[in-house]
Amino acid sequence: MVRHDPTVDAWFERYDNPQHDLVMAVRDAVLEADDRVTETIKWQAPTFAYRGNIASFFPKAKAHASLMFHRGAELPDPEGLLEGEGETSRVAKFADADDLERKRAALQGLVRAWIAARDAD
């Protein structure tokens, strides 16, 4: 069972966006990746963490759900889920529920790769 943080639940109660349900589904997919992943509100958005910040939602996106991996450039991405060319961050975008299901394994693989890297430090 996925554990939701009450402060994040409260944020979602106020979140008025056409992608609300999709963002909630991405949230659960991230939390389901590993029981050690936590969530909180940082930078006015839900943020996932494990020994550092993993990823945060970009809550203003209205055409898709957008999840920024803060240090995504460091993560192995064999499925090519992450977009961006910057030195540090990368973004995963999800168009709809079907797109999330197609990308779920890759998304959870990124979360697990972050955890493995932190555990190896």
C-alpha cells in the first residue's frame, strides 16, 4: 500500500489543474517504486526524496504531467524516458493514463537507480 504524506494530500486537495488525476497517478507510481521513497512539498510542489531530492512535479503543466528529476543527467535511462540536455536535471512527461502505463517500468527504474546510487555512496 502506498503511503501518502498528509501535507501532500492537502496540496492535491487545492490543486486545480486538468491533469490532476494523471499527476496523482504518477505520484503513486513513484511511491510504489520503493517503500523508502518519501514525499513532501518543496518549491510549492510535491517532491520525492530518498537521501536527497529525487524529483518534483512541475504543477503548472496543463497538457501533460511533468516530473523533473533534479539530477536526472546522472541516472541511467535505457528507455529514453527523460528529456533535456542540461548538465543536471531531466524531465519525464506523461500525456495521459495510457502513456503512464507504457512508461511505468521506466519511471520506476529511474527511481530505483537513484536509490541504488545513494545506497552505494
